[in-house]
Amino acid sequence: MNRPLDGKVAIVTGSTQGLGLEIARVLSACGAHLVVVGRNAVAGGAVAAQLQQHGVRALYCATDIERDEEIDKCVARTIDSFGRLDILVNNACTYADRGFDAGRAEWLQSLNVNLVSAAIFTQKAVVHMRRGSVIVNLGSTGGKFGAAGRALYPAAKAALLQMTKNLAVTLAPRGIRAVAVSPAWTWSPAIETLSQGSRAAADAVAAPFHPLGRVGDGSEVGHAVAFLASDAASWITGVDIPVDGGFSVLGPDRGIAPRAWFERSIG
């Protein structure tokens, strides 16, 4: 099996479930040792045990990413356990978003989880990173396009994409890369809830907005993260890679020619 991350050590925040879990699984399959980060101890311990089945080392680190001292403990435990840190994946997020009805406390909570915590985790991690290390931030198509009824999550993700560019320039002299990956609709606990557990229903709703005709799989995002974290991507930094089934290439006409729209409307 090709294991491009053999011997490397990765921290993946928010990896006890959903997309973070899928990313951790792919990195593990690619040979990386994993630090699973989240607040659910039962789920985190189970995830670490699953990853160990791939023949790599894994541990769960209970961490509230809104608390600097807990981030410090997580990074310190990583170094104590593995002696190095090569990859940080800032994946943890909150989707809570009442749009412009949200009050100040809600805005600050969203920005704290989705943006500031990623910045602080990076700040504390890079102290221990050597040349060739990588920061991968999870962006979103939500941070690139307007959407009615939302404001908090998209604003935070847009800022995270900008932060990735700044980090890339700042860390380049140290040989550390910073990149972003932006999924569109991906099969996850949120989409599973909205579709009432039906993947077929999710694909049907997603099809008009994704040229590939379906929602994505978390593992597909994970493989993009693994590539960007590998030496094969050593000349890539400061950019966002859309892993979105073509979502971001469509305009308001959804890729359908004007003739077809008029034929539908006029008959």
C-alpha cells in the first residue's frame, strides 16, 4: 500500500465524528500517526482504537479548542508521545447560524470556534514543527458565496481562507506550508439529519448544484488533505483546493445555457 505519510504525526481537530473522523482515517491509512481531538471522550477513545488497527499509533486528546490551556496540553502531549508534529488539520467547527438575527454572543462564539481557535492552535503547534510540516485549514464553499439566512459560519470560513494565505507567507521562510481545502455538500451528520438518513435523498437534492450529481464523501475530502500534507505537494502553499464536485464552477445559471432556460420557461 502507498503510505506517503509514513512516520509523520498529525493532529486533526474535531475528529471524533463526521468529516474530521474521515480525514483522520485517510491520514492513518496513508501512514500517519494520529492525535484525535474532540470533547467526547467515549467517541474519541473509540476512534483512536479504530485507527490503531491500521498499524499506526493513535491517541485521543480531550480538548476544548476554545481554551488555550487545553490546546497547550494537547500539543505538549503530542510531542511527549511522538516526539514530533508534522501536520495540523484545523477541522473543528460549529454550524450554529441564525444569520443576521444572531446577537453579539452568537457572533463571538462562531468566530471563536471556527476562526480564532484555528489561529491559536496553529500558533501553538508551529513552535514544534520542522521544515516540511503543513497546516491544513478546512474552509467551505460557504465562505465563498452568498446564502440567504446565514452569516456567521460563512464569515468565519471566508476569514479562515484569508488567514491561510497570510500563514503561508509568514511561515514560508521556516519551510512550513499552509493550505486550505473547501468542501461543498458532504455526507456528514448535518446532511444526514437534513436528509432523514437517506443518502439517495441527499444526492437528489444536491444534484442540481454539483455537476458530479451527488454529495461528496468525507474520504474524498480526506484524500485531498492527505495529498496536500504529503511531500508530493511540497510546492503548493497559500491556496484553497475546492473539493466540491464542481459546485464552485457553476454560476447562477447552474451551468445551463440560456436557450434551455428560455425553453423551460416559455415552452
